Amino acid sequence: MDQTTKEAGKTMAIISYVTLIGTLIAYFSNQGDKKNEFVTFHVGQAVRIWILWIILTVVVNILVFVTSIGMLAYLGYIPLILAILGAMNANNLKEEPIPVIGTIGG
């Protein structure tokens, strides 16, 4: 992928990591003849983060309820950290998968 394509999609790629609404905006604005592969890659990474967030929220809440170990709630920050890493990659025009979950299903 050339540098011009990445530069054109940089803003939408970053937006894809900012809340679920940002992911949806980036996804729907990247349809049809305006499709940018750089944005597509980062939207896919952001979707993986949102899926992890949902699963982790359920699992952590169950574990905290069962064990009464409140410190487990800090595991909920993992998706935030991954989203920051993804946004940094998008800002630096990198197409690197996010750690651990970036290659799942793709």
C-alpha cells in the first residue's frame, strides 16, 4: 500500500479507535468507491478490541462477583491500552496488528 493511500485514510483510521461510534463512522464512511485499505485494516483492529471489551467485561464482572477480588476490575483497562496502541499505529501510518488479538479471525 502506498503512502498516499495511508495519508488519505489516516484520520478515519484514528477515529475508528475512538469509541464504538467512531468505529461505526469509520466503517460506513469507508464504503463504495471511497474504500481505503488502510482504514479497512484499522476498522478491523478496532472491531477486535470492541469484541474483547465485551467479553472481558462479562468475565471480569463474574470473577469479581464470585471471588470478591476488586483488583480484577483493572483488567478492564486492557482494551483501552490496545485502542491507544492502535491509534498510535494509525497516526504513524503503520499497518501492524495490535498485540495478542490483532491476528485473530483474519
